Amino acid sequence: MKNIVALQALVTDTPPVGEPTDAELDAIEAEMPLISAEVELLDAQIMTLDRIPSQLDRRRIRRARRKVLTARRELTNRSAVTAFGPGVGA
């Protein structure tokens, strides 16, 4: 009878230990404007949970949504340029 534990060690990869890699940190840094914009939108939405949104609240939420969309567009364009080169779509 074969011991299954010995075979399992070959299949299972060791879990990452410690801090994130440089590539993961670079990816987080590239996405930081989008993360910040999403946090700002969430803050604006949370402020209106327990009350009827005022005109100022609606404006704040609209502005935050536009920031999120702008950050997503810039991130997508940046990743398209790095993936396909600067001459894509021109």
C-alpha cells in the first residue's frame, strides 16, 4: 500500500510566506488611483445610508463615480499600452 502523504507533497505547492513580491507591489501601486477613487465613492455612499441624500450628497456621489470611471479608463489604457505597445488604436 502506498503512502499518500508522500505523494501529496509533490502536488501541493508551498504557501507563500512573508511579504508580497515586487511584482505584486507594483501591481498594487499601479491600481492605487482606482483604489483611492473607489474608497472615496464608498465613503460618499456610506454618508447617505441613514438619511435622505441632499443635493450636495448627490453631487459628491456623482463626482466620486466620475473619478472611479476616469481611474478605470486610465488603468485600462495604461495596461493596453503595456500589453500591445503605444501604436494600438491610432
